[in-house]
Amino acid sequence: MSDSTTELQEKKTGKDLYSYQKGAINKIFKCFEDAREDYHLLYQLPTGGGKTVIFSEIVRQYLKHHNKKVLVMTHRIELCKQTSSMLTGFGVVNKVVDSKANLDDQANYSCFVAMVETLNNRLNEDKLDISDIGLVIIDEAHYNSFTKLFKFFERSFILGVTATPLSSNVKLPMKDNYDELIVGETIESLIENEFLARAEVFAYNMGLTSLEVGSNGDYTVKSSEDLYTNSSMLGQLLQAYEKHSKGKKTLIFNNGINTSLHVYDTFRSAGYAIAHLDNTATKKQRKQILQWFKETPDAILTSVSILTTGFDEPTVDTIILNRATKSLTLYYQMIGRGSRILKNKSTFNVIDLGNNYHRFGPWGADLDWQKIFNSPDYYMDKLLNDEEIESKFKHEMPEELRAEFANSKEVYFDIKETYKDSVRKGESSKVVLERSIAQHAKICIENSEDVYDAIALAKMLGDDIDHRIQSYAKCISRSTHNFLSWLKDDYRKKLNAYLRENFDEKFEEIHGRPPE
């Protein structure tokens, strides 16, 4: 845990809690008093809002007023250690139940902190006495690994805490395991009150229709690796970093170790200070890499989801989502790693290379968590698929190419709207491409002195032409490979012919003088 975070949290112990944290604690304790002893309550608060602070104070107060014990469950060893430290800071003496723990002295403790798998083993071996556990707290409760332990705590009050009350498994909704959800402060409120930094998002329009969805409901590692390791995607990543975040401390999230290694090689070859981290690293390697990342102002760290929880580095300036996800929880967790506030940091950058912004909306949007908790299927079904997302994109020329057409006020041509207009007028769909060719010719002539200049510019429009042809093919519902190839070739020939036949006339119309 970083020094700045530790200092911040030390100020919040005991009575120095923020008002929204006190309010949450009061609501939760009211539920303790009013509900049955085996009630399952879920509490939502954004990453960075201080969930651990809140439940540590709850543990302190609970032990003071109840003659029963408390168990806190986490899913990662790092979270175990951080939680234990926080509880100690609140004056709660606690025992970590890890694989090496000696439980001979368990009677001396009233609070235990355990990782889910270790606890499962200890309970199945009957090594831990849980007969007088009155309160069970589950950190990162959206993970389903915890639910298998509920059978051991049929007479305990269970409090789950999470930033996103949406199950990691769509087939196991959280409403099946929790009776009620209490929603905490919104991200926007925490930003307004200077508890979190504001995200400045740079969302790129990405072509992701080659990605495949696996049995877990998210994109497969293989299809992600195939796409994100190609030279075009790696080049776009590097360009995006250099444009928006060069020299800033940057954390890159990938879907697959191979992708992360390709990212590492790409940035290293470009002369940037970068490290790679995945779950195969030893504890020593991980510690060294994170220490380097902490101490190096312009450090870049490329990783594979390993740092989505249990990792806190407030000096991160930029988050790059070099992956797509269908998990709202993962989307929020990844961006949340940059949201920690510092004296000289009130904003951070997010570079989205996975259409995640288009899929989920802005980080911190006013989501109805109660509706998502009660009707997760309804929320998931409303999310757009990649084809729907990409159909809404307005194709934009890269900046370098746009500079070649500096004399043109507008270079965009809307194929879809032109097609709709032609249908309304009862015209043949062929007029759509004829009008597109005329517009392409116009911008070439606007930026040329002779026909040879114009034809040279037309050659540069390859990607723009291909995008228009693909949009047109979708409009007329014909997209075989051979048909598309023929259309693209035919378009280029007709554009060149149009320029040769009409250059002089169109040049005079545009410039008010004949070409020299």
C-alpha cells in the first residue's frame, strides 16, 4: 500500500470518517438491528471510496457491542494483507488465516481475515472454529468463488461489499445470494467532493468484429491475442500513448500474456521505460517491478488483469485499455486504478482501444445499481454488440492524411444517410457510390494544381474507400469477399476516370479559374 494512501487512511480511523462513510455505516447497522440474524446484505461503493475503511469501522463497532466474532473474506492474498493492516489501524486485533497459519491460538482472536480458497480448505478439514462467528464480511463480493462457503454460515449476518453489484458469472446473479443492496456515493459525487480524480477519456473507434465470446460471457483470450498482437494494433497503441500520455506514468491492461509481451517489445524498441507483469511472476519479481513502477515518474507497466484489484498506486496518470471486455465490473476496476487523488493530481487519462466506452458509457455515468442488481439480464441484454457499436462510428481520416486535404472544409461522406435518401426517392442504390465518387473527386481537386496531383491524392484514399464500400455493402446486405473486392477495384477505377474526364471543369468551378 502506498505511503500517501496509508497517511490518508490513518486520518480516517475512529471518529475521523467522512460523512458519507458514517452514513453508510449507520445504514448497515440499522439493517443489522432490523433484519434476521442470517440476512445477506450487499453494499456498493466505487473503487477509491474507502470500502475497507468502512467495513473496518463496522468490525470495530460490532466487536465492541456484540459478544460474537467476525470473519473477513478476500479472494487475493494481497487483499488479505491490506485488510489485516487496515483492521489493525482501527485497533482490531486480527489473525490472518493463510496456508501457513497456526490455528492453535485461534481462541485468542475475535477477528479473522482469510482468503476464500484457504478458508474453504480449513473449514472442510474442520480446522477453524466458526461456531460463534456473528458477522461475515466479503470483499469484492461480485466474485462467485465465495458462494460455496455460504453453507458454513447459515446463522451469520453476511455483508458483501463491491464497487459493481453485478456477478462475475451471468448465470449466477447476485440477487440469488443477497437479500438487499445498499447503494453508496456515486463516482460523480466523489469526484465533485475531491475524493476521486476525474477521467479524461480518449476513445478510439476500433474494428473488433473478429473477437469471439467465450463460455464465461467475455471475449476469448485467443481471439483477443490474434487481434491485439498484429502490427497495426500495436502501432495504434504506441501512437495513442505518444499523443496523449508521453512521459506520464502509464498502466496498460491486456487480455493475454502474449499481447502484453508484444506491447513490452513495441515500447522498448521505441525507447520507452517499460516493464511487463503477469501471474507467472514470483513474489520477489512482482515486488521489484511494482517498486520500480512506483519510483519511476515516466514508467509504463503492461499487465494482464493481475492489477485490477489489490493494487493501489496513486501516481498513475494514464490507464490504457488495450483490450475489449463485456464485463462492466472489469471496465470499472481497470479505470479505477487511475482514480486515486493526490495534491497535484485531480484528473487522469484513459485511452480506450477496446470500444469499452461505447459499450458501457463513461466511467462514473449515473448507473441505476438497484435495477442492475435486480435485473442483471435486462442490463446485459441492452448492451450493444460490436457490429452495432461500429455501425455508429463516423469514419475519420488519420491526422497525417487529413493534412493532405487541408483546403477541404469537410472530407466525410455519410454512405448510410445517402442510401436512405436514395431509397426515399426511389432511386437505384448505384447512385450512392456515384455521389461518393463525386465527393472524393471534389476533395482531391480542391487540394491539387493539376490532374496528376489529384490522382496521386486519390491513391491515398484507400482506407477511406474501403470503409465506404463496407458501409455500402451493409446497406444493400451483400458482403461476400469476392463482391467486396470487385466493388473496391471498380470504385478506384471509376474515381480515376472521373478525375481525368472532369478535372478541368470541376477545378474551374471550385477555384474560379482554369488550371494553369
